Amino acid sequence: MSLASQSVIGSILIDSACLQAVRPLVTAQDFPLAADRAIFEAACRLADAGKPADAVTILQDARQHGGDVSDEYAKELLLVTPTAAHAAEYARQVHEEAVRRRLAEIGEQLLSDAEDPQKPTTGMIAVTLEALEAADTAPQMAMLSTSDSLTGFLDYRACLEAGQAVTVSTGYPGL
């Protein structure tokens, strides 16, 4: 458990709008505590469904999906979180800590395998390389293909030329 992990989750409980900034930086698996993972997953579920997300609805959803999150722990998260304004920075720290945990696990496994004379070294190297490549995976935002981007741009331009009001999504409902 780290202060950064608690602060990311506390930030989401304080202001669920910061989920937009946090989601591209961490996954639920980056959080070492099951309660933090449950809260993060609940906030994501609610956001994906377009449902209101605040401390009450997020905790309720987490519990409905089997998360063991006490009111006391939720209060602690709210108390230790200095501000929701820095949620993205907290998330970067959480991801860095998660990568370091995964690297330590890879190192421990490699050491264990290296001490076993029955294991071929080529198999160890291949497995270690795969694990190292996966160790620093952050959530990937979906990218549009070139043709989809060009089509979108041409549609946007056609709307402008036709005098239609064109808006750009901020990702925040109501803006």
C-alpha cells in the first residue's frame, strides 16, 4: 500500500472527473490492494455506462461486484488524499511502483529458475524477455486509423462549410 495508490483512489472518490486523467496512466492491476482495485474498476464501470459517479455510487458499485471496501477504508482514502487536482501525478507514481513490483517478481523468478540445473537457459531467456516487455504496459488509448482520421476531418470540414455548428468533445459531460 502506498500513499500514491491511496491518493489516486481518494482523488476519484473526491472528484470522479479526474478519472479521465488517471485512466490512460494506470490499470486496476497497478494497485496492490484489492480494495483499491475494486474502487477503480467500479469508477470505470460507472463512467463507461454514463452513470453518475461519486463516492456513494462508486462504493456501492464496488460492493455489488464483490469488492470488500469498508466505509472506514473509504474515509481513510478521503483523509489521506491531499487534493484531487494532482491525480494524474499520483497515477504516474502508482504505475512506476507497479512496474518496479513486476520487475522484482521477474528477477525473483529468473533467480529461482537459474538455480534449477534442470531448466534450459534458452527457455529462461525467452520467458524473461516476454515478461520484461509486458512489465511496463500502461493502458493504451485507442488510436484511429489514418483513413478514419481523414474521414472524420473531411466530415468536420463539410459541416463547417455548410455553416453547421461544430463542437469538439472535451471528454467531460456537460462541457
